Amino acid sequence: MASLYSASVRRRRDLKDEEEDASIGKLGQEFMGDQAQPLLISEVKFILEQIEGDKEDGQQEHDQSSNPIYKKTLDYIEIFSRYNALDTVRSLRADHLHPNTLKPEDYDENGNLVPDEASLQLTGFEGVQIADLAVENVEEAKTLIPTLVSKDDMRLAELLEEISNARRFQTTG
């Protein structure tokens, strides 16, 4: 009986160790390196607008407008989308949030980033969080995104300023 109990406890402990925890940057294998690219809320907005346009052009068969989850998603996007111009989002992605800045070799065998003094080494998830949350200063960034605590303040402040300028000076449309 004791061995059955200890095996059960061990199994639960193993499952707990494998749980994802965004506050420490543990997102799972799917989010390491170039395997996945988190999207800005504005990017989702443009994708859904494209789908709506395709539907109107007769290229899309399914009408999602009666789906309550789809409606809630659109409402959320309208409230929290920070970038109104596709060119701004493309520029932001290319200049500041490019997912290819980190490669599998930038991670150790436990999935942790290996430090590099020359760059911030933001993950795609961290970059998207910074842009979507419209973070204005380093203290706010490190409070809202705990994985940024170990990042260089000066480099992070420069990035926040560049992203803030992109948001402020974007063209509409």
C-alpha cells in the first residue's frame, strides 16, 4: 500500500513540475525558439478583418457572426487593440518583436535562456506582452511581466521608448 501511495505522490509531483507558468517564462516546448509565434492583439484583429473580407467576397463559406465566442473575441479586440495600422504592426514585428532573434541553442537543456550580455533576448511572448500591454516604463514592465526582472534596464527602456513611439506616431487605417 505504501508503494502505491508513494507512486501516486511522485506522479502528482512530476505533473506539477511539468506545469506551465508564464510568470517564470515556462510556457512549454511549443513556445521555445521559432516553433511558435505569439500574435499581437492587433494582428488577430487584422486576421479576422481579412476573414470577414473574404466572407463578403464569397471566398469564405462559414459565417461566424452568430457565434457568441467569435463576437466576444471581436469585442475584446476592439477594446484592447493598440495598433490601428497594418504597416505599424508589420514594422513593430520586424524591428522589435522578430521571433527569430532566439534560436533553440539560446536555451539550456532545461528550457531556460542562456544569458547574452549584448541583447535583451526577449522571447516572442515577452515582446508581444510589452507591446499589447502598452508598457511605458521599466518598473511597470518588470511588474507586469515578471520574466523581465533580470533584463538590463537601459536596453529595456530603449525598447519601451521605441515601441511607445511606434504606437504614438502610427498612421490610421
